[in-house]
Amino acid sequence: MDDEKKIIEKRSSLRGWKERNKGKPRQKIYIIAAVTLAVIFSSLIIFQYLNQKETISIPVISANSSNGNNNSSLIVKTPNITTPKTTIPKTTTPNIPAPKKTPVVTPEITRNIMGKMGTPLVLNGFEINVTRADASIMYTSVWIIVKNIGDVEKSFKIGTSTVVIDNIGQQYERLQVKRAGISENNLAGKAMTDGAIFFDPLKESRSPKKLILEINGKKAEIMLEK
């Protein structure tokens, strides 16, 4: 009876163990597989890291002459990367002289010399005296006396701007009358000449009012009305 009880107890304990351990082998397989994969994956990462470190590490061997031992150590050195220098060509500008500044000349404002008939005035080195003014149907004439007040000979020339203006403001141009009129020659020092300057005839019922006389580039306004 004791032996049968023992056998029954063993069988019941075996069954209980089987029931307790039912499904555990599969869990163990899964755990072993997961651990194996983790080990393989970590080994790959460590192996890749060691390869990268070996490519950068440069072995430096230091020799100790006192004890005769060679100590080698791995020193990680960052390679010196030198960028090539780019030289920019210098541009040479030609030496161009600065343009010379032209002095600004302010034109001289010339005003006509004012005078009246019968009173001498000095114009460009000559003494001018208008003695009379006549008007006819053929021409208008103005009589003058010219004297060189200098000691040297001077050229006496009546300019083209010489005109007569009547009492209304009408302008009359100079006429060239053959074998008549004042002589336009060089005058010696202190010499004089006289004669008439001829102009277009005045319009009817007009009278000469002003003479614009130009001698050698300078002008005078001489009143012809007394």
C-alpha cells in the first residue's frame, strides 16, 4: 500500500509539474531568440564603431632612450585640412592725368558810354565830338570830329553796330556813300579828322534822337536832341 501511494503521488506531482510548466518552453525560446538578436545587433554596432575609430586613430611610437623600452600609444589626431589660397589678380588702373580745369571767365558787362551832342567824350582812346545831325529824303547824316588823344598812331575804324535811333525808337542802319563820309584811317598821335556818317533816311515826321557809335569794339550812346 505504501508503494502504491508513492507511485500515485509521483504521478500526481509529475502531472502538476507538467501543468505548471505548460507553455513555458515556448517563452524560453522567444526569450533566447530575443537575447541572441540583441547580442548580434550590439556586436554589429560595436564592430562598426571600432572600424571608424581605427580609420581615424594614428599610432604614435615614442622611444624612451633611458630604459630602452618602446612605449606605443594610440593618439587620436584630427587631420589638418589646408585650403588652397586663392590669389586675386590685382587690377592695375592706368595713371590718367586729371583733366585741367578751364578757368571760368565771367563775361564783362560792358555799358555804353553816355554823351550828348556838342560835348566831347573819350571812347577807346579817341575824343569824339558830335557837332550836328541832319535828316533828308535821301539819307540821315551825323557829323563828328575825332581826335587821337594818345602819342602813338592808332587805327580808327567805325564798327557795324553804329546806328541811329529816331524819336519813336525806330533803328536805321549805316549807309556806305562813295566819295563821302568820314575817313577811316590810322590817326597819328594827337591828330584829328572830321566828316559825316550816313544812315538810311528817317521815316516821315521822325527826327534823329540817339547815335550808337562803335569805334574799335567799344560803344557810346550820344543824344542828338538838343
